[in-house]
Amino acid sequence: MTTRADVANVRTDGKPAGRERPDPMDFLGIDAMLNEEELRVRDEARAFVGERIKPNVAKWWEDAHFPREIALEMGALGLLGMHLKGYGCAGKSAVSYGLACMELEAGDSGLRTFVSVQGSLAMSGIHKFGSEEHKEEWLPRMARGEAIGCFGLTEPSAGSDPAGMKTFARREGSAWVLNGSKRWIGMGTIADVAVIWARTDEEGNPVRGFVVPTSTPGFKARDITGKFSMRSSIQCDLTFEEMRLPESAMLPGVQGLKGPFACLNEARYGIIWGAMGAARDCYEVALGYAKGREQ
């Protein structure tokens, strides 16, 4: 006997409602939660990864090589500093930025790391705390991928404890003179500009940020080699020896560790999305293998 409930639970095609076979690539129905702009950003990033990264990443990994030209291509897609507004940045939503990071890491963690270092660390530091001169000089070129940035916070003896920072900036007249070292700094040897954090000789020895062109005398960078992972990214040692900077190099908008921490929090957001991209890619590869394998 057919009841009203039975009729209500039948779709127009005659199949029981609520029993559709789930999409194995979207079990949670995430696509339905995204707007058109977010879907477009995701699909463009996914296509870029499929066309440019996946066919080449094994070679880049083997050679421990970061392809400099990829920065220009990412810039043309609006992926660099894409969550920032103005100064040539795309001004996309946080979700769009996360989706792009997810797709990039599905291709390679090292290349997603580049986007995080460029956009969430170096560009974000300048965008949040820099002078108008800093922003106009660097952000448009960085958004296009024409200039690459790095972010100098971690030190050989102060990684997860930046309060132990030893890099020091002393005042000499109208200039700042920096001495110290940084470790595990992404993109340091190919960067055009560095956002460097140092203790100063101001009252209380507060941490301050400085915008440093890497051509500045006293700035030295050296690749860290022999890595097992993140090989298509670049991590470096930086040293500063009597590196003299103009007063205008200081980031005027912040004092203390809240400055670098604000940038790190933005980067961590993208890293979370990236982890989901890596996990999804593992699942997709395993699923493809299971579907095609013959016993």
C-alpha cells in the first residue's frame, strides 16, 4: 500500500528521494556552499595546477628548483596577495584565497608555500604596517610577480620562540644599522625585498619591522640545500653585517611581536587550506588507482 510519505519521498524521476549516490569527489557537498566567484577562482587555480604544475613538479622536485617564471604566471592569475585590497591586489574573499591555496598544494606544497610567503607574510606586512611609500613602491610589482619578497623572523636559536630574537638594530643618526641572522627564510636568495624583524635600541628594546631591498650592502643570503621535502621551494639563511638602512625603512604601523604574529596568522590560514588540498590529492590518486587497477 502506497502512503503519502512514500509519494512525498519519490523524486520526479521515480527514484526514492534522499538516496542519490554521493559524489566521491565532493562527499560533503562543499561546492553548493560556494558562490560563483569562489568557484571561478578555485577552477582557475585548479586548471593552472593541472596545466603548469603537475606535469613539471617531479622535475622541479628532483632538481630542487623554484621556477622563477611561475611567479609571473601566478601574478597574472591574481594569486599573489589576492586577499589584500588596493595597490594592484585582487581583493578576493578569505574563502577564495583559501580555495586557491588548497588547489596549489594539491599540486605541490612548495609552490603553495611561495604564495603564502609572498602574499600572507611579505606583502601582508607591508600592506598592514608599511608607509604609503612602501606600499606604492612594492605591492603592485609583488602582486604581478615582478618582485619577490621574503619575511625574516625565524632565527637559528629562535624559531618557535621569537621572543628570543637576537637580530638587533641600533640607531646611528638618522639611519638604522642591523646585525644578526635569520634561518629557514623562504625565497631569501631570489627575493627583491625582505621584511626583516629586529630588536631595536629604543626604550624597552621593542621588535620593529624593516623593509629591506636585498641589494642593500651587508645583506647576504644562502640556500639551505639537501632538503627531503619542499624542494621546489627555497629556504635560506640570511645574515646582516652592519647593514645600514634609512629611517624610512622602518614599518611605521606596528611595534612589538604583534606585527609579525599578525602576518603569521594570515599565513597559517592558507596553510590549513593547503593541508586539505594535499589530503584531497592523495585521496584522488588512491581513488584513481583503485578504479583502474586490475586484480
